[in-house]
Amino acid sequence: MNTFNPVIYSQEYPLCDNYDEVNTKGIFTKSIHWSYEREWRMVNFVKSGEESIDKKCLKGIIFGCKTSVENAKEVVKICNEAGYEDLQYYKMRQSDTEYKLDKMKLNSKFETD
């Protein structure tokens, strides 16, 4: 069973009373601080492996703070080989002045714009 849902943004941790609620509330809930992402998640509860999505649906990829340059380049290579076009790539980094993360746009050489 594929489940493709928008993430629910909340000020509270999701409380889950049973395994089914973990699979819904737990997987599809994030802190309200991330609401600008307008994220959707797809989960397949039956099988693991690759899933195909409409290439027009994917607009960009955000790499976490600890993503290595090598891993980011591999993801870009896979996306290019799969025919994804016009994707925007970003890398999160810890702010030097505040308790927050900053999203930096990456160019093709993985340098910030």
C-alpha cells in the first residue's frame, strides 16, 4: 500500500497510541518551523526499493548539513540519468549567528550562490 500525503506541521510532538498511528502521525508530522517546505512524503508499507514518481512533481532536493559532497554529487548524477530536468539543489547549514539552519542554493559545482 502506497501512502502519499502532505506533511502535517505541528507545534506539538505527535502522540501515537499504537503502531498504525506511528505509520500516520509519526511519519507525516514535522515541527511547524519546517512549514515553509510544503513537503509531501510517500511511504510504501508493503515493499522496499525504488518508486517512480512523475518527473514534473519533483522541484528540488535539499541536502542536510552532514551530506558529503560525494553523496550530493551521486544524487545529482542519478537524477540527471533518470531524466529529471530543472531541479534546484540546496544544502542546509547551521547559522553562524542564530539557532537555526540556513538553506543555501547550490550551483552545478556545489558552491553556494
